[in-house]
Amino acid sequence: MVNLLQFDRSALGDWCEQQGEKAFRATQLFRWIHQRGERDFAAMSDLARPFRDKLIASAEVVGLAVASEQVAQDGTVKWLFDVGAGDAVETVFIPETGRGTLCISSQAGCAVNCRFCATGHQGFSRNLTTAEIVAQLWHAEFELRKRLGLAAGERAITNVVMMGMGEPLQNYGALLPALRTMLDDHGYGLSRRRVTVSTSGVVPMIDRLRDDCPVALAVSLHAPDDALRDELVPLNRKYPIAELLASARRYLERAPRDFITIEYCMLDGVNDSPAQAEALLALLRGDGSAERSGLPCKVNLIPFNPFAASGLKRSPAARVAAFAAVLQEGGIVTTVRKTRGDDIAAACGQLAGEVQDRTRVAERRARAVPVRIAAPASRRRAVEGVAPGRRP
């Protein structure tokens, strides 16, 4: 039995033709599944009876089993989905006035092993299939429509961010058809500007995404220099910052927005000093480099969301404000992300799920050296005294 959540509309057309049906039947079927949330083929009334019989005999629409659901005080919802063999992934819905954002996972675990991310600390088990990626949206959309009492055709999910568990560009084969399903007007009808892929910097796949399906792009930078980023984001040793920013500039040639989002997790005493703010500003503007132009971007400063195994702390609010002021006064649009759902461990960097680690990450981490500190304590205390909006 083939799970039809696995197919984008083009692939569903190919499958229908293999069943001896006209390709246009795929569009009808696709609408039933992704616009109405229907899984019962017998209820798909505008499909010919012989075709429905074929579907009943050879196909299914199967979502993910919900292992648990939690609702935060701010309305954030976190689902834990069982994906089998001891693995489970988390998906988060963030309600806001006028929009609803769904944070979707692409892998059971993550092999990138960023030092500040709970998912990376669990190691990596496997890639999710396209059906498992789409099923997160499929479940959330139609479950929330019922709960919120939305009218037919009114969407609960207006924005999708591939920022859950895993590095989406390391699961590109499954990601691409999932993105196409999200964007399809016969499916969820999301605009390219409202679907964001967040990457730790898989340079060749950034270029492929630009050519295949350019949606909004977010780059997890987290350091202004290669030495520190090597420690925080080990993938940097393969694709250093200069290569990463060059690929981001190439991406802008076809991106639906005229900027790239730069994500920067604020870690106490690690990457939050005044000197590092100045270095990040110079890096993004391309200062002092005849070979490198600036990157049109928006910086999103993310207060670190602690978890026990990290050994890291959140930067004080005053230091985050001072860091932001340096960037803003230097001409870089900068925001500080509001922490949502942290009381149910649903905030950025906290998603963990359950992972049968095949990479022995705990053993490797035990041999790792501590992350170096950014600045002396006396200097950090001075920064904390700077008022928001004033440059230190």
C-alpha cells in the first residue's frame, strides 16, 4: 500500500497514469487529501467509482501517530510524532495575531551536532520520508481547523519553517517534493515567501535549492569568525563562512525575498561581546574586503534556550540589546526573537523527541574540548550596563 502523502502533485500524476487513470485525476485526488484532509477514498465523491476501488486496493493516506501533545501557556502547541523503530520527532505550532507558523522536522535527530541545539545532542537516527514531513503539516492543519472552528478553505497554517529537528538540506531528496506540496495551489497554497528553509550551511544544497525551489532562506551563522563557528557549528569545517555567505548571495538571485535571514543564537560569554558584534557587522557588510560584497540580510538574534546537557547559558537581555544596537546602528535590520513555548521545551533549539542515535554522538562529545569564552567577565559586565539602543 503506497502512502499518497509521499507524492507531490506531479509524482501523483505519474502514479495515477501507472494505475491506468488520466493525469488530471491526480489534481482531484490531491485536493481531497491536502485541501480537505480526507483519507477515506470512498468519500471522494467526484472520483469515478472504479478509480476509488483501485485506490482502496492499492493506496492509503496515513498520518503519523501522535505520541503526545502539549500546549504552552502562550498557546504554542507541540506534538511528538512516533515515526517507528524507537524514533519520534517534534513539531511545533506557534499562534500569532493574523498568522500561524508551523515548525517542521526533517530528520530523526541531526548529524550536524551544533553545540547549542538539543536535537544535535541526541545524535542522528535517520532521514524522514517525504510522507513523514508532509504528514506533520497535514495533521496540524486539519486538527487545528477543527479546534479553531475555521470555515471551509480557511487556513490554520499560514507559514511553515523547516527549523525543527534535523538539517533539512541533508535530506534534500525528501524535502523537495514536500516543499512543492506546501506551495501547490491545489494543496496548501503557501507562498514562497511564507515557507522558510533553515540551514546550518550545506553549501552545495543551497545552490540546488536556489535552482529547484527557491523559498525563503535562513542561515544559522552563530559566530562572526571561522575559529568560533568551527566549535559551535562543526559543519563550518567543511563549508567555512566565506563559502556559506557566497552561496547565500547566489541564492538571492532567485529568492522570493530580497534578503537572507541570519540566525544568531546568543550564548553567554561565547559569542556576545561588543567586539564580536562589530566583527559580525563588518562580515555582513563586507567591510575591508575587495573580494567580498555585503549580504543583504536581516539578523535574528535568538536568546539561547537552555537544556541540561549543553553547558551553555543565555546571554543577559541587556547584552543582547547592546549587541543588537551595534548591528542596527551599522545599517543591518536586526530583531530579537521572542521566546515561545519554552515552558514545554518547544522553543528554538529545544526540540528533542526520541532518537536512536546511530552516530555515537555522546562518546564524541565526551572527548570534545569546551567552547572558548568570548571576553573577560569585566568586559562583559560593562556591556550589560549599556542601555538598549546605545552603542557600547
